[in-house]
Amino acid sequence: MNRENGLVPTPANVEAALGFPPVRVIQVDSFESLKAALAQSDDHPVVPWGGGAGQLSGMPCSGAPIVIDLRPFAGVIEHDVEDMTISVKPGTRLIDLQAHLSEHNQYLPIDPAYPVVTTIGGMVAVAASGYLTSGYGTVRDLLIGLEAIDTSGNLIHGGGRVVKNVTGYDLPKLLTGSNGQLAILTKLTFRVMPKPDARASVVVTGKAAAQIAWMIDLRPPMDPVSAVVVCRPNEANDYGTITFHGAAEAVTASAFSAASTTRTDISAQAYEGEYLPDPIEGSLVMRVQALPSLMSPIVDKLRDTVFASGGTITVLPLTGRIGFSWSDVPDDASQLIRKVVESSVAFGASWFIDEAPIELRTEAWCGPRSSDSVLKLIAGIRGAFDPDARLNAGRFGPRS
């Protein structure tokens, strides 16, 4: 993935991501042009496409698709500065949204991988998040309203433009993380936050297991907005960071207090400012979601295997997320994926392939296998929105 330009929907890129070249790529810049594009799609699979940051996940498409390029469908629709809500079009880049909000001393506390190319519609569709989830919640928590269109051209809307107006069936939560299988997003409304007056961090070194335990114990009294542990090959120690946002005196006091509570087997230093690791990116990226108590055993089991192939392990102790990433696809990538899957299954954790070449995603992209009742529920929901199952057809079905 190109960090500056994203994955532009050229025929070669579409085939690399979806397994088929496109029948055609249609650029849209409005609800009306999107509706017209859907009317031209005939019976082909339909794939919405933004910056491309989420297109290297999922299984191959079921056939040659119509790709709908949403990048021109961008811009701020409405920003209520006093109520701290903002509505944007789906092709709006996250970096542009943050620049607009910064002019009003506000921001959206979401920090996914590839922030320069990530579009808001794509971010919601895959429920992308980053290190700040610990303190501010996920995309699903910050999204309060949306509009979307189904393959028949019908307008769907849920939630509202004010925080207190979210009543009834919560469509925003349902469509967040649906991987573009239910409808194409056309308008997204978020609650935003005032930019913190100050930031302070604690940088920690020591074994990952000790850091993870310390960060989990630290949360109730300290409440950091992020907690991350990074394990890299050929380094004597693992390192981690915790970050605090808020009033200057309060965050500085929290950071120095947290640093003074470290265990004997780790060392810590408090700093003013924000110290966050690089986002979890690479040519091969896997994610495991586990109970916090199981994170250290999973890391210990896979550490040597991941390091031997040049991979990095990134742990978010407060949210139960473990990322495994390789800057280049290893020669033994298939075996590595299998070992991560086997370890996840052994510990009762869920696993996902967030980014990989198509040949590594041909059989499955997530696990564990779903029960019959879950499959029936998902089929019923999808049937209500997309009866012909054309949106991202074949790509993100649960494992049966």
C-alpha cells in the first residue's frame, strides 16, 4: 500500500485486490451520480472504493466487479462547532477532515493505519481504529448518524446530527464494520472532541508480559487514552508507551505518577508530549482479538516464529488487540498465517487478515468459524439490505 497515494482503482490494482479486473470503474461525486452508477451495474458484483486502505483484506470477489470510485464524493456537509458534531461525504480523507476540525480547535480521535489516504466512508465500513481507542472508543462509538444507498437506489438513514438524537434501531452501529456488504455510505456524522490542551507520555522498556500486566493494572486509577507495547526482532527489550490527554497540569501529573508505579522488571520515563508508535502497517498484517488475560501467552507463543521472519508484534493491552506485521511478505507467509490461526484457536481468540496479497486470502480472511445461528442471522440481515448479495460479493462472508 502506498502511504501517500493509496491504492488507486486501476485495472491492475483492482485485480490484485479482488482477484478480477473490473468490468469498469465509475467515479461518482454525489448521491445522484452514485444512484446512476448503481443503475448501470446490471447483475455484476459492486465494490465501493475509497482510498484503498481496506481493499487488501477479504477473499476474492465472486466475479468481475463494477468498482465505484468514491474519492470525488468528498467534502464537509455541515459542522456544528458548538454542538461538536460534523457531517461529511464518504470520500473525504481523514487527514482533510482533521485539518478542517483543527481550524476550530477540534479533532476526531481516530488514528487508523494509512491516515493520509484513508477515507471516512472506508474507515467506517471496516471499523478502522488505532491506538486512541483505549481512551476515546471506536469508530462505532463516535459515529452518531449516517445516510447510505442500497443497490436498488433506496436512501437509508439512521441516527442524527446531534448526540442526544440517537434513538431507535441503531443503523450506524450495524453498518460500521459491515465491510460495505449492506449499503454504500453517502453521509457520515460524528461527535468530535476539543483538542486536548496538553499531552504527556510514559515510555517503558522491559519484557512485553511485564508491560502488559502493568498497563492493565494501571488503567482504573490513571485512565490513559492509549497503551501500546511493541516487540521487534533483534532488540534487547520490548518497549511501550502510554499517553494522557487533558489539562496541562493534570496530564503531566498523571504521566509522572504512572512512571513512578512501574514494577521492578520494567523501567519507565515520563515526558511531556505524545509518543505513539508507527501505525500497524505492512505488506502482510494480521490481527488477533483476545481477552487481555490471554495476550501475554499468545505473544510468548508466537514471538520466536514472528521474529524469525522479520515481523513485528504490536499489543494494545487495554483493548485486547494484537497486531502482527511484516514490511515485506515473507517466503513462508502461508505457514506464518497458519501458526497465528492455530494459536488464536488454541486460546479462543478471533483472527483477521487485515492486509495480504490475494493468493494468501483465497480460503479465509477471519476466524473462528461461525455457528449456524450466527450464519442465519447474518444472512437475514444481508438479505434485508442487499437481497442479491452483490455488494462486495464473496469477499467478507463469515466462515461456515
